[in-house]
Amino acid sequence: MYNLSLSVFLAKISEFRYRDRISIVCDILDTLRRTPKGKTKTSIMRSANLNYRQANRYIDMLLLCDLIRGVPSRSIREECRYKLTQKGSQVATELDTLYITLRALYSQVR
């Protein structure tokens, strides 16, 4: 059968009332992956359902980890647009695969 610690982990996933950090990062990376021209901070906030403070924290972290990059905008209204880096694209793909696998395991344990 399954390792007991894995079963406990998967059971705990279903107890989350709110999203965990990994799912928020997945949402941000996924929203940037779907838009090749990049997104502004406001559009990231809206698509990932974050407030301004949360968006700043996550965007700063993703910039430091070199998963996204800020590209100066040509528009006067926009400071910059954020785009995925090559590393960010790879991480997004791996996180999607991991998420699908964990959900499949969770459904088997139930």
C-alpha cells in the first residue's frame, strides 16, 4: 500500500481551508505562461486572486528565484510587465505534473 506519511500528507491537503503557497505560485506561473506578452502586477493580482500585499511578496520572491522577469513597458501607464523565464517555465511544468500526481494519489487513498 502507501507509505503512512504520504497518506497523512495527502489527507492534510484536503483540510486546507485556503490555498497553500505552492498553489498560489502555480496560479501565478500558470497565468504568466498563458500570456506570452506578459502581465502587469494588477492583472497578476486579479488572475491569481491576490491582494496587493500578497502579490508584491510573491512577485518579489519569484523575481529573486529567477522564475519571472520584469520587462520595461513602452506604455506610460505601465511600469513593467512580468514574463516567465526559461527556468520559470520548467518549474511551472514540474509543479503541474506534481499537482496532478498528488491529486490522483489522494483520490486513490480516499
